[in-house]
Amino acid sequence: MAVQVETLEKLERRITLTLPAQAIHGEVESRLKRLSRTVKADGFRPGKVPMSVVAQRYGYSVQYEVVNDKVGQAFADAAQEAKLRVAGLPRITQKDQAPEGQLAFDATFEVYPEVKLGDLTTAEVERVATEVTDAAIDRTIDILRKQRRTFAQRPAAEGAAEGDRVTIDFEGKIDGEPFAGGKADAFQFIIGEGQMLEQFDRSVRGMKVGESKTFPLQFPADYAGKEVAGKEADFLVTVKKIEVPHMPAVDDAFAKLLGIKEATVEGLRADVKKNLEREVKFRLVARNKGAVMDALGKLAELDLPNALVENETERMVSNARADLKQRGVKDADKAEIPADIFKPQAERRVRLGLVVGELVRANNLQAKPEQLRAHIEEMSQSYEKPAEVMNWYLGDRQRMAEVEAVVIENNVTEFVLARAKVIDKVLPFDELMTAT
């Protein structure tokens, strides 16, 4: 007899499953007999425990397992027969009424939605491009120089200036009372690099070695240290040492120091440009992909399976706890993280996942082996030993699955951009690199 599928609401469906009671009882008896061969009980030798004792102790749990197994298999068979694409796990409840000699269960579940993609030619997508300029190369080289700068003692008569490394003792008080984290000896920071609050940084400028100063400091309302956020403190600062920076010259020796293969200034600039172009490409791909996904999300029509949204929300909560644990937060596994804050993002992810899946299926946009290898090769070029990185990816199924997902999204992006109304825009290098 064909499986009867009852439509409840939108994507929710229900089917009734019936199982012979004798088959359940027979399987329970069989499992209890196998269990009796190994079970231990006081007063009985192993393998000699009476079935009545085994049944009393394990009968309920074995029956629960058997029913779960049998109902699960019956549901899988029924779903396959009815050609249902089930989203998430079914909710199984036993019915009070059943035919004689049968057990009856209701399986309530959701199915995957029909995805109406809409007309891609009506979608508007902004596609950005960015050029790696000489100014960008210069700034990057300056960062490399700064990373390799050295410091020398500033003459005693001179005050601390922008870029100097200062060593200070400081103590802060709020309403005349010290506070946690408000005191340090021989503390170092570089003036003008944002390591300290601007008011603190500005107050130390111009001070000389041996000089002390007291000044007020207003902590921002959103300061990370919640116990002092929004409060005003008085700081006593004493300067112990001032060191002036010396930046290495941009020459062949500097290129050699950086390990540039062609150890010349020209080789250095070419290497920096190549690395920047690689980073720019990945950022542009990510940004343009995001624009395509936004357009697809607006264009497509579909209902979202609640089960998939709940699963995605739970996964995001779990990831948030794992992130807290990695940051060293105590009892991160027990942290109260309200799932509702992730629901909008979970809905967007599920929506896009279904839309992208339908687009891939309908247009044969699956990742090809040569695409996967090319993507890994490109990523590995930014590492010192590309071959090792290649093997690291190729040797792990999970990592390859992640690469496959990225390549599929790239295929979808190219497919949509070839059909949509594309608005091309040139984005300044700095804006691209500072965008989150």
C-alpha cells in the first residue's frame, strides 16, 4: 500500500507508521538472550543469569532501542517510497489506537522546500575591482621596515615624541582608590601607535626621563574593563627610559634580510606587489561573492524548514562557546548564550544554502577536480612551503569538503555575474583592505 503523506502546514508533513508487535517483542527477546551471555549479576556465574533478572534490569532500555531502530527504519523506508526529501529529524509519537497486533506511530517532519530562483537577469549586483598602486606597495614596505626597526636611547634633554618607545611606571586611582590593572612598573609602549588610550598617549608626549606627572583620564563608556568603563581616574606616570626608532633603509641589504629571492629593491617591490595582488584577489572574490549571495537571497522565493534553522542556530551557539573556550573563558561550555541572537544569521545561511544548492543542481555548477586543485595551489602560494600545504589539504576529507564548498560558491558567483545587471565600481585599495 502506498505511503499516505498528510500535509500539515507549509513544509510540515505527517505519516503513520505501523509495526507488527510480535516483531518488536521477538527482537527484544533476541537481544536480551544475547545480553544474558555476558551480563553480570551478584549471586550468579557469568552467562548463568536467569532471563527474568536480565529482563527486569535491561528490558526497558532494550525495548526502547528496538522500537527506535524499527521505527527509524520504517520511517526511512516510507520516506524513500514516497520520494520525500526530509529536512532534519522526524518527531515520533506513539498512537493510542492501533490495529490488533500492531504498534502505530505518527512521524511528523519537514520536507525541503521548492526553491523558485526568479529571473537572474533582473538582479542588480555591484562588482568591485581594486588596483594595487605604487603607494600601496610603499606603505606595505614601510610596515615591513617598522617591524624590523631598532631603538636607541634618546638624549636626556629631549622629550618623548611620536614613534618613540617609552618605559614608564604608572599607577591609577579612582576616587583615591587603586583598581585592578591600574598599576605597572617598567611598562613599555610606543607613542602614537594606539597601544594606549589617546588621552594617556597624549599626556606622556613631551615628558623627559626622570619626570613624573599626574593627569586625569576618562575611560570610555564601552571600555573592555567593565569595572572602570565610563569612570575617571587619576594617573601618576614616571618616565624611566625613552628610545628613538631607527628604520632600516630600503636597499638590497633590506631585501636580503626579508629573504627575497631576487635580493634587490626591484625584487622586493615585485614580491610585495605579488603578495598584495593575491590578497586583493581573495578579498575581491569574497566581497563580490557576498554581493551575489545578497542578490540571490532577495530574488529567490522559498519557505525555510524550521529544523534546519534550529540545527544551524545550535551549531552557531556551539561555535561561540568553542571560541570563548579558546579565548580562555572559564566554564565556556556552560556559558549562557541566547540562541535568538543567532537566529537571523542562521536563517540567512539556511536560505542561501538552499538557493545555492538549487542553482548548482539546476545548472551543473559542481566543483570539478581541476578546480579544486587549482584553488588549493593558489592558496598554498602564500606559504613558505607550498607543496606541504597542498598535501595538507589533499590528505584530509574534511578540509577538501571546505575547499569544495568555496569553489562551488565561486562557480555560482561567476554564473550569476554572467547573467545579472552588473554595476562595476573601482574601490580604493585602502578601503578594500580595511573593510570587515
